[in-house]
Amino acid sequence: MNSLIPRATEMSHLLLALAAGPGDTVIDATAGWGRDTCFLAALVGETGQVWSFDIQEQACLATEEALTAQGLSAQTRVICDDHAHIAAYDIPPAQAAVFNLGWLPGGDHRVVSGGAALIQAMEAVLDKMKSGAVIVVVAYPGHEAGAEESAALMKWLAKLPAARAQTMQITFPSRELAPQVIVIEKHR
């Protein structure tokens, strides 16, 4: 971190570190190049569990390579599947989850899950969370696919009952269409 104000992805890691720790089960719904998955695997340690998903085989392979290089494979399961299918997996109650939306940086920008798949995944992840658990979402409304995902997420959040979860949105108003960090805490 070069600034007192962290980038959106750095902010997501700060929040995840407050929510989860050694021995916890966590979910990375968008593995990408494996940065969030590796961060979570180190956070939960050898006694924890990370369930990492990505729709692209390239991302899954890169995540597995990063985990192996850092000695974090034992506590991590990388699944090459759309996060919309998370409900089909027998994931123990999780303490934290992360979604880093948009496309795979450096990958095919046409491959995105989209808003409907995102909401399906959000519902499934929220159902798999422990009471008091946290979901952190980094959304990118600055490009067409990201704007569609962000709009779907905001519409879903507006209808999310307060009895089910509380939410917070962190924005960076000095940058037009900057990434946003959304935090969802499952009701205790």
C-alpha cells in the first residue's frame, strides 16, 4: 500500500482479514490469477479451507500454480466452474467470501459471468455463510460488462432484507467510474 487510502483490492483484503482467520472456511467466487485465493489460503492457514471458483480454465490453472508456488495448495480447492453453480457444492459454513468482478485481466474480455449469474452466486454464497460472516465484492462499473454486473448487484442489494444482512458501499468519488467495494454482513 503506497497511500493511506488503499486501492479497492487492497481494501477488500483488509476487510477479509478482519472477518476471517486460522481454521475458517472461506470462498473466492472469482479466482482470476489467484491473488485473492492465495491471500485467503494464507489467512485461514493449514487448518482452514478455501473454495475457489472461476469460469475460465486459464484462471484455474494460474490459481493452482500460484498456490503451489506459495505452498498453499493443501487447504485450497480450485473449481473450474461458473460461480452461479456454487449452490451445487457441499461447502461447509463459511466465514468470508470475496468476489472480484469483471473479466480476467489479460484474458478474454468477452468471458464474463454477467449480472444474472452474479445474483445467483450471491444468493448461494449468502446461504452458505455463517451468521456474522462477510462477503466483500469489488465491482468495476467503468466498462460495459462491469456496469451490467454492478447494476444487477445494486438492484439485488436494494431488495436484500435488513433482517438477512447489512451492507456498506465504499466508493472512490475522485475517480469517475472507479472500482467500488461492497461489504455484506450476514445478520447475526
